Amino acid sequence: MRMESSEEEDDFPAIESVTPQSKIDTIYQSNTEKGIRKICFELLDLKDAVENMCSNTRTKYSAFLRLSEEVVETEHELNDLRKHISAHRILLQDLLTGVSREVEEWTLASDDIQEAEHGPQDIELDDTFSTEQVDQRLIFLENIDVLLAEHKTDEVIEAIDAEERSHPELKTSADTAATESSFYRTALSKRKLMLENQLVETTEQPSIAIGELKKALSGLLKLGKGPLAHQLLLKSYGSRLQKSIEAFLPLCPCYPETYSTSLSNLVFSSILLTTKESATLCGDNPVYSNKIVQWAEWEIESFVRLVKEHAPCSDTASALHAASVCVQASLNHCSALEPQGLKLSKLLLVLLQPYIEEVLELNFRRARKQILDFSESDESMPLSPRFASPLTTFATPSDSLLVASGIRFIFIIKDIVEQLTHFVILHFGGNILTRISQLFDKYIDVLIKALPSTPEEDNLTDMKDIPFRAETDSQQLALLGTAFTIAEELLPMVVSKIWNILSESKEVGIGPMESIMPSANNTLEFKEWRRQLQHSLDKLKDHFCRQYVISFIYSRDDKTRLDAHNYLQGKEDNLFWKSDPFPSLPFQALFGKLQQLATVAGDILLGREKVQKVLLARLTETVVMWLSDEQDFWSVLEHESAPLKPLGLQQLILDMHFTVEIARFAGYPCRSVHQMASAINARAIRAFSARGVDPQSSLPEDEWFVETAKGAINKLLQGASGSDTSEIDEEHIIIHDDDISDSDASLSSISTVDSTESFASAEMGDLDSPNFSDTES
């Protein structure tokens, strides 16, 4: 038992030797903390190492990418180099093959001759010489290839030129050249083609300098590529011009009146520069000159299209000014190009003519609207006193609008003329003058509407557009004076610039300006233009005279005062035996009416005696003309039942002589009046002769009618001069419509002379009476 116990003691130590649990916990806890701390430090170190590794990886990856790109580029370069080496290898093989083939052919072809003429030693020397020549040519071609690779075109050209001078057979054709040179010539031609392509690429660079361009074109010329060089020259300068135009076009709206001039400067300066460069490079070869002309014509067509596309609205004054300065500048440039052999003025005018005519047409339409638009203020149309003063003499409170319309008309025409340049007038002056005369005719139509008219004409005319009406004699004469002043004085002054230029153009001799002289269809004679204005004035004058005479002849109830019945009855058997024969009352009234109108005209048309005479003469002529054409008047006299007597024939012929003497007395042109009066007398004699009246026995001599008419005029003038008023009032010459018998006729004399009765006081009863007025009471 003891032994067992001892053994147990050995296996299990005594209690005193066992470590306490607290100590064990302390020891192991300390070791655990230490291990954790160590692990944490190791983890932190690992973290730093990972971060460093990531950073190094990113850096190395970027470097790897760059390296990869460089490797790819290197591979591309290597591929290009391989291709280049391969091409050289193929070229060398071709050369060697060609050399061998040519040598063999040459050897076989000349073997017998060489054997006969040369010994073995000579053949060896020739073979040696041929081999050395081939080696030299291969070296030359290699040098050319190197120079081409380095784009040293000048050196290549010089080398090829020197080689061709040294070996003239290289320039001969394949049929005539020696056989041994054909391969070399072919190889050299390939190099020349490569050189040509390089030169062409150089000229087509968008930013090439002028010097480099000339250098490349000269190289092409040395290679014998003259047409190609000239074509590239035109293409390059055309491209430069197009870029300049594209840079300029956005500025066109900023300069609406001068943009066309700037555009013309761009185009024509480019044409001039190109022409000079062409002459410098290519000389005066006709082929190249024709190409220049074709190119210049194409550029001018493009220029005209651009002018039209970017022009201001065609109906504005700025458009007219822009078109005018465009023509002026372009034709000046054309004249500068003529010494260079380019005659482009006719083409330019043909291309610009539709545009100029359109601008002129629309501007004159605008002018017509302005003339007819009386609502527009005239303050915006200042006119110098030189042009306004002749019109202001007609200004009165009642017809100020009339004078304003005349001032507006002159201002508009003057504004149009001032926009025109020398060459526009030179080529389109006749057209412009015709349009001005047409515009004046439209203005005359406005004035005609302002004059009194028949009710039928009033219905056909819209009077709302006419703010003024000329009712009184003074207003109507002021209207006529305004029209005559514009046509006779102001318009010639305004268009004097046009006439001066057209007159000078006729005196210009043959010279540089010959090609831009005006064509025949654009010229207009001054007399013809004045005739157009006169035609418009005659239209106004005829309307005034016709309405004036009609208002005089017809009474308010449309009964005519010049009634044929006045010549059918009479108490007297013979006018010749009357103590004091006198014209019939209507013709006495006509004389008074003309005298009254002459008095008013003397005040209104002061200083314009020519206008006064023309109007009053036309009035007298209109009366006679109306009488000769009035069928109602002649139907009464020529009717079979008409009771015609010698007294009626005598009175009618006296009235006609009286009318002629009125015109002669006043100094009017009376030739036409005399002719129509003679025709009326002849027709009246025929009518009375058909009714049994013998003109030979019934009519006194012509001298009697002439003296009687003159005496009547003197008596009427004496009666008027003795009047209390110097002017015959309108109410005195109105023949009233009341039917009054001879005994009740009230003759209100305007004369203080008791023995004379004035025709101006005649009444309708006197006209209806068979008796004619007797001047003695």
C-alpha cells in the first residue's frame, strides 16, 4: 500500500506545488494582450505595405500604358519601315531584273558585231563599263528616293534636270530611245511622278504661303507640267478669294450702301493679282490667257450673284446707291484690267443690267407712291431755295398743298438722281430719263384730277386721294403754272447731271474707255425727252382748256350758248347794212372771259408770259375746235327744213373772223385757229348755199369782216377800260338762263361810256332773240 501511495505522489505533486488560478489568469492575459498588440502592429505594417503596393501598381500601370502606346507606335513605324524596305527591295529587284534582261537582250542583239569588232579584252571592258554605269544610276535613284523622302523638292528637280541634260536620250520617246536606257527612263519617270504628287500636295495645303506656292508651281513648270501648274494657280487664288469673301459677308448688313464696293475690290483685285502671277509664271501663252479669262468670268458671275443676295431691299434709296457704286467701282476695275488683256466690262454690264433695272423700277415705284401719298409730311423732304423758290410763288392759303406736291415731286427726283454714279448714268441714263418723264406724267394725272371735270368723269375718278381741288381761275392757273415750272425749269436743272454726262460721252474718242461706252438703246436725245414732258403738259393743258370751254359754252341746265338757232333768224336782212355790226353775244362773252383770265394770269403767272400765251391761245383754239366738231350745231344748219338767210351766214363768218382777231390781237399763235375758222366758214357757205343763199351776192369782202372784227375788239376794250374795276367779274359774263324778251332785256353795262354796251352783260334772252345786240341804245 505504501508503494502505491508513493507512486501516486510521484505522479501528482503535492498541493503546495500547484500555480494559483489567479496567477495563471494574469500570465495568460498578459500574453494574449501582447499577442494582440503584435498582431495589430503587423496588420498596420501590412496595410502600409498594401497601400504602397497599390500606389506603385497604379504608377506602374500608367507607365505600362504609355509603354504599350509607344510599343504600338513603334510597331507601326516598324511596319512602315518594313514596307519601305520591302518596296526598296522590290524596286532593286526590278532594277536588277531589268538590268539583267536589258543587258542580255543587248548582248544577244549585238553579240555578233561585238565579236567581229572587238576582242575578248574589249568585251570585258564594255561589261565593266556597263556595270559601273548601272551602279551609278542605281546610286542616283537611291539619292533621289532619299531626297523625295525628305521632301527636298528643289534638290530633286535640280538633280533630275542635271541628269537629263547629261543624258539627252532620257527625254526622247520610248520608240526612238536606245534600248538600254528604257528601264532607267521608266524608273526616273516614276520618281518624277512622285515629285509631281508632292508638289501638288504642297500647293493644295490651305495655309501655304505665297512664296511656297510660287516655288511649287515653278517646280511643276520645270517638270513640264505647265497646264497643271496654271490650273493649280487658279485654284489656289480662287480658294484664297473665297475665304476672303466668306470672312467679309457677315459684315455686309453693317454697310448696306458700300458693301458692294468692298466686295468688288476683293474680287477684281484677286483677278488682277492672279493675272499678273500667271503672266510671270507662264508668260503670255494664249492657252493660259484664255484660261484666265474663263476663270475671271466665272468669278464675276459669282460676284454678281453675291451682290444680289446681300443687297438691301431693292425699293430703297440705299439699294439704288449700293447698285450705283457697285457699277462704278466694278467698271473702274475692268478698265484697270484691260491693259492685262482682260476685257470684262461688257460681261459685267450684261450680268448687272437685270439687277440695276430691277432696282430702278422698284425705286421709281416707291417714288410714285410717295408722290401720290399726300399724308406724308413734307418736313422730311428739305429742298434748297434754288428749287423751292420758283414753286413758292404759286403758294396761297388755298393751294398750299399743290405747291407742297410740286416740292415733293422735285425732291424725290433729285434724291434719285443724286444716288446715281457716272457709269450708271452713262449706261442707264436714257432709261432713267424715260422713267422720270413717266413719273412726271403720273404727277400730271394727279393734277388733272384736281381740276374741275364733267359729272361723268367725276364718277370714274376717285377723288378721295386728291386733298386739294382747283375750283377758281387763280387756283387752276396756279396748278398749271406749277406743272409748267417743274417741266420747263426745275426738272431740267435736276437732271442736268445726267445730260452733262451723256453729252460728254458722245465727245469721248476711241480709247481705253471704248468698251464701256453706252449702248445705242440706252441713249435718249434731249429733244425727245423734252417732247415727252411736253406731251404730258399738253394733256394737262388740253384738259384744262376743254373743261374751261365746256363750262363757258354750256349753261347750268346743260343748254349750249353757242346755239345754231342764233344763225337761223334775224330781223335784219343784211348785216352789211347795219350801222354798227357786232359779233354775236357768245363770242363777245368769250372775249370778256379771255380778258378776265388774262388779268388773273398776269398776277398768278407773273414773269411767265409764254405760259400765259400758250394757255389763252389754246383756249381760243379749243372754242373753234369744239364748234367745228359739234354735230348738234351742224345738224341744225344742215337740216333741210332750216330757214337759212344771208344774215345768219354773215354773222357766223363775222364771229369766226372775230375769234381769229382775238388770237392775233393778244399775240397768240393763230395759224391753227385761222385754219379751223376757214374750214368752218367753208362748211357754213356750203350749208347756206344748199338752202338757196348765194354767197357771192350775200357776203361782203374779207377785208370788211377783218375790219369789223378789229373795230369790235377796240370798242370792247374801250368799254372795259372805262369800267370802274380793272377786272371783269365772273358774274358779269354769266349768261343767265331766264327767258327774257327783247323789250324786257336788262343790259347792265360795265362801261361808263353811254354809247357802248358791254358784251359781258348779255343775258340768255338776248341769245334766244333773233336780233343780235346793237351797241347803240
